[in-house]
Amino acid sequence: MKKILIAEDDKFLASAYRLKLTKAGFEVQIANDGEELIKILETFVPDLILLDLVMPVMDGFAVLENLRSNSKFKSLPILVASNLGQKEDIDRASNLGATDFVVKSDMSLDMLIEKINKFIS
């Protein structure tokens, strides 16, 4: 079973992701902020990270920097799902090592699963 680690501080959205991805056959863990995501990675090795950018404690940009500087996570697919849709934000996430970027408000959960499957099928 493929594993997905989700960093999302919006509890409702995190629950929706968990429900949809679990039904699609993934094992899912949720982190409420970037710092919690880093801690979960000590014991849970995902096949993909779904990463929000705007979170308390440690934001998604800092998480990207942290993970891409660690050889263990250098090639792990990181799909950024954010409502920050400005070109500067997308470029910054990409430059920090995001595998892909989706704007949450522009994407259905079914489309999200299609995108995830593209990276970890």
C-alpha cells in the first residue's frame, strides 16, 4: 500500500483528503504543521508528501528547504497544494524542490488523486 503524508492545518480539508485518499487505497498520515511533518518522518516513510504552504510553526517553504537539504528525502515526490497561486509563490516552491504545484481552489479531490497517481503509480 502506498503511503501519503499530508501537511495541512485546515482540519476540514485534512479530513477530506484523508477520507478520499484512504478510499483510493492509500495509507495516510496527517501533520497539522511543518514541524509535525518533520517529526512524523522519523517513523513514517511516505511515497509522496502533499504539502500546504501556509501553516503555523513551520511553513511549507521551510519544509521544502529542510527536506531537499536532507539526502534521505531529496528525491521524494512533494506535491504542493496551496491557495497561494501567484507566480512568485509557484516559482519559489519549484526552486525549493517541489515536484509539482496545485492551487487547491482549482482542483477537485478526484483530480488530486490522478495527479498523485502520476507520481507514485
